[in-house]
Amino acid sequence: MDPSHGGPSQGIRNSIPELEKIQVHNEVVCLDSPEAFFLGKDSFPVHALGPSKGHWSYSLKLLPWLLENIGRFDAIIVHGIWLYHSYAVTNALITYKKMHAQHKLNENKVPKLFIMPHGMLDPYFQKASSRRLKAIRNWVYWKFIEKKTINTADGILFTCMEELQLARLTFSPYKPKKELNIGYGIAEPPACSAAIQNAFLECCPEIKGRPYILFLSRINEKKGVDLLLRAYSALLRKNAEVIAPLTNKRSATRELSLGVLLYELPVLVIAGPGLESTYGQTVKQLAAELPASTVFFPGMLTGAAKWGAFYGCEAFVLPSHQENFGIAVVEALACGKPALISNQVNIWREIEASGGGLVEDDTLPGTQRLLERWHALTEPEKLAMSVQAQAAYQDRFAVRSAAEKMAAALQ
């Protein structure tokens, strides 16, 4: 349930309060340490059995907890695969069914099992050059363990049709009993206020009064942050070349003109955890090569500061190489901010069809086109896209609709 690990924990926190409103009650069991700082704030029960151990996230406590408690539930949803928790749930249910059979108990009392892979069946993870050893490991793990998890579950839950279709291309034999596209939603954001805006400015005071484009996600190679910085550098150079002939040869005049240009162009705010990683250091080096005060790293933003960052930006950008859903993309739409994304974000078709954003390839030329297309829009065109972004959220990604789809699938 650690929010720094990406979208699934936030998706759980978005959906459970809405499911509660329609009489679907949830409890969460996780392998975090009970003392973790991010626990104890949720409105629903969270059973923290960790900390887990090793790369497999093994927990001695999980299987006994499941055998003692799963009979209380109508359904179990496993979020994510490839780790001990999905293996443990599958084996707990096998044991539980055998116990029921031995005692001739009602089989309807055995909970249904649903797996929500959150993009972990995407072929990207088997094809990416940086993941060759992990791809081999996954094939072996699939053959001996995970294919049983997927193919014996009562249903596989997907966040969008793109994810569902891509999952069919990765492993064999892939024969789930049911494939269910239940969508995904986020709760309505808090209304924009001075307090929310100030919360962000406290984290990034240098941005006050300046237009900016926001990246808000983990700083990870998969997210294409290096493409964003290189594309932004190209945008600065291109616009500097446009105004250069308009200045005379005196360096002071030229420097003044370029300074005005840099101030008028939106700067970049790159918010999220991971800057201390090896890839994060590469990102910092790329940013250091750009003119001063054009890229800002406020760190991971949560709560009011996160919403302040969304409300204050011109647009949200995510040139990701693979994104199962992109909760931050939808959060931007909910705040009325256009999404500039790659066509490897699985909801790109919905974004493009809605007119609430721009879509290009997850390449350097594609990311350059994203920024250039946005910069070329007039203010009325940007405003119109903002209106369409908000409408896209209401029509396609509101959390109540997603909760109702999930409840229907479980029933």
C-alpha cells in the first residue's frame, strides 16, 4: 500500500470508498510493515502482515492469515502478479476447497478469485532490452507458477480494452476463464483553492508566476523522462533560433531576448520519487545541461501539494514507454488539464477521441512533436482542450462508474 510504488495502491484507495457506497465492503491485506508511515489513515481495514522478505516478497504470515480469514469473503481480488502474494492466495484457495470437500460443505461458500494484473501481462516487459534477464525469469516463473494463477482464477480484471488485448500476446498457454474490462476511475479532486495552490508553491517556490508543464510520476526509465528533457531542450533551441535573427549582434540585446523567451516558455516541473536512483542521476545531468531555472524537481508530491501542482500547470505530460492506465493522467484530466502522452499509455485512444489531450509515439521525435504541438496552440485552443479534458474525466473515468462496473463483474 506504499504510494511511492505506483498506481495500484492509489487505485485501491480510490475505489473502495465508492464500492462502500453501493454496499460492497472491502478489507485489504498487504505485506507492508504494520509501522509503515502511510498506514492508519485509510477508512477501511488494512491488515499489514509484513515486512516481506527478499525479491519474491515472501511472508510467513500470509498463508495462515488467508486460511483463517478467506471464508469471511465472497471474492478475493489479487492486485499484481509475479510475487509471493498471488501464489499464496491460489494455494490457500486450493487448500480451502479441499477442506470443504472433505467435510462436504457448500462450495458456494468458497470465495471467487479475481486477478487484477495492473499491466503486468503487457508484452513490453518481455521485449524491453533492459529487461532481458527478467524476461527469461518471467517465462520460467510463468511455466511453473503464474500460468496456474491466471488460468485457474474465476476472472482477470483489466482497466481498459488495450490492456486486455495486449495481455493475450505475452505468454502461452494463456487461457483465463473470463476476461473482464471493468475500467478504472479516480475520485473527484478537491476544488482548487488558495490553500491548495500555496501547498504546491511551498514545495516549489521558484515556480511562482511562471507557466509550467507538469510531469508527475516515478522517475523511472519506463516513464520516458529522458525523452522529455531532450525534447524540451530541442523546443528551447528551436524557439531561440526563431528569435535570434530578430536581435541585433550586440550580445546584451541577444541575451535579453533569449531571457524573455525562456521566461515566456513554460518550464518543466518533474515531480516524483526516484531521483536518487542511477536513472535519476542521468535525469539530473540532462536537466543540468539546460538553461538555469527551466527544470524543477520538487520531489514526490502528495495531498494538497499534488493537487496544487495539477491545478497550476498548463498541461500534464507523460511520454511513457509503457503505462497500464496512468492514474496521474486521469487526475490531470479531472483538474481540467490536457494530457500530452505517448501511445504506449493504454488509455491513449480514449484521450485522443475525447479531444482532451495530444498523443504521439514514445520516441524522441514523438515527444518533440508533443511539446511543439502544444506550444503552437493559441490560448483559445488550449482553453478549449482544457474543457474537453474535464469532460473526458466525467464521461470516461469517474470513480463511481468504475466501482459499479467492478461490482457487476464480481457478481
